[in-house]
Amino acid sequence: MKMRKGILLTISSLALIPVLLLSGCGAKGGTSNAPVEKVENGSEEVSDINAYSDFQEEAAHSVSESEVNPSGLIAEYDYSSSYGMKREEEGDKIRSYLTGKLVDKSIGERRPVAIMLNNIEEAQPMSGTSMADILYECVVEGSLTRMMGIFENYDDLKKIGSVRSCRNYFVYYALEFDAIYCHYGQSAYAMPLLEQDFVDNLSGLSSEGDTVFYRTTDRVAPHNAYASAKGIKKGIEIKGYDQNYSSGYKGKFTFARDNEIIVPDSDDAYKATHVEPGYLINKPWFDYNEDDGKYYRFEYGEEQIDGENKEQLAVDNIILQYSSWEVVDEKGYLGFDCHSGGKMTYITHGMARDGTWIRFDGDTGSVRYFDNTGKEIVMNQGKTWVLIIQDTMGDKVVIR
């Protein structure tokens, strides 16, 4: 993998922003005999209930709004950064925060939902995943990966999942989209975060759980819990959550214009038609299809499909987001830095570029992505897969 070293983010007249380096514990990879996942109720015993909050407090060194003037962010290709800017509207259409495409206002002005997805082999195929506009993937205990789908238009979905439990870092990823976070269970470490007034969540273990989620008989628990659009909407109503984006939401991506495709061609761009993020258990990869410009997903040795429509999962953009991390306790619970920044690789249309990421505006803000010169990366319109990579596992990544 081609990786630039010693990258620092430069934004207009700002001083260089240092990338926080935590002393990762180098958790060992699992074997083919993946551990059995349990149903969590948030009350399991832990050696130190403050272990995760102590880790997060150390890691959370974000750039505050007072330090960054949106007009100071410079994007590539003479684009204006979307940071905090009013979205384009055309009649009853508005520019999507998630894909950059024009969508009906009834969809584009509504907050998305972020749903935790079970990615162990026994839970394949998942349902509804082809309708996610953004997919996050990150390892949890035992080197298994868990996924989270960000759904803008989920109205027709009757089966989404199976749904699994919360991890603290996924909450922070969901907050980047002002999303309503949906999960079935949580660890004890997650409870303090989920109880914050800025986290709107629907839990399978809360009073609204039986409304939002249901169990099927074709799989054993915990792999048989699913959400439906009808249940999610009713749960949001029960909880009284705001259904439209916050007036203070500033967005996450700067997208290319309609009918414009950006193929990275700078001196630091390199070929990327095959991508392996290096996860040890599911061993996923993506192959680029030049005919439609999409990256198709494989894992566990075969195509990863949506069980409802049999479509193979495919995206227009891939982001490898390298994060410092720690093993928080003796049970292997992981902590990821979601705030202070690190290296990243943006992959689209058969090419890749390295750069950096940093989160603006604290816990409720969003990560933005920058090239090696400090300009904000312009994303192609469409779906995106964000792969969180342990920064000590970069040697496992393959891009060719």
C-alpha cells in the first residue's frame, strides 16, 4: 500500500493540527473460530465503569468552531467547501447530505437513521443493506467487524438487520450525520453516552423496543432481531425526537457537481481497483467495476448481498479512516479515537489518494477529509463505505 508519512493538516491561516497518537495495545487477530456474541443488557460487570470515558476524554481533541471559520476551508478543484453552507434546492428537491444527489425534500430534510448491523458469518445475508447510503465498518471484540448503515430513504423497508448492540465509537459516527441511532442492546460502557441529551437513540432493550424491533424464527438470538420502517417511525414518535435536521448541522462531505465525475489524477494518486481493508475474520475486499464506476463488496469468500433483493453491495466511494485505538479492558472492549484525526485514503473510480481527517465541532460535529496540501477532498456523488482501520494494522491493508 502506498502511504504518505508525516502528513499534517493545513487549513488556511490555521496552525498545523497535530494528529493524536495513542499507544495502541495491538490487539491480536482472531481465528476462524469466531467468538460467540452475547446479547448485552448494559448491566454486565466491568472492572472499571469509567475506563472508556477516560479513554475518550484523552482522545477527544477536536477542532472547535471558534478555531475554524468555514470560509477558511478550501476545497479541491476550485470548489467551495460545504461546511456549514446552505444546501442547494430546486423546487421540491434538496441536495442530500449523504449522497450529494438531489432528493425529495420530504426525504432530504428528514434526519437519517443509523442502524447497527450484525456482520458475523452466521448472520449473512443481512437485510436492507443495499438501501444504506453510507456504511461504516469497524472491528469489535475478537477482531469481528460490526457495521452501521446510514439510511436516508428507508420508508419501504420492512426488514433491516439483523440489528446488534451499541459500541461507543459507532455513536460518534452516527452523530456526524445528526442521525437517530438504532441498536439492540449495549455494553455498560455505552450507557453514559447513550444517556446524553444530544444522543437520540432507539434501543431494543428500552420501552419502545418491541415497537421498533421484532424477532424472526429463522435464526437464533441474538442474530434474529430486525427493524422496520414502520417501527422506527413509531419509535421516533414515541420518543418525541425532532425529525428534521438540526438548524446547526453543518454537513460532512463536499460533493462533486451533477454530471461531473472526479477521477483523482494528481501526482500522489495511484491505482485502486482492488481494496482489502485487512480485517482478520471476515476478510473482506472490494473490486472495481469500470463499466458502472462502482466498488463491489465481498466477504467470507463470496459476494456480500442484501438478502431481501439479492443485490450485491456496491458503493461509489471508499474511505479508509485510520484511527488510534486501545483495548479498554481485560475483556477486549475497544476504544477508537473519533475526534483528533489521523491518516485516511480516499478511493473512487479506480484511483486512490492519501490524506488526513479531523473532526470539527466536538461530539456533535463531523469528520472532514483533506488532501496532502490541506484542501478539502471533493467526493463523487453516490454511496460511500467508511472503513475504520486500526492505525497499527495498516500493513494489512492492500490496495492495487
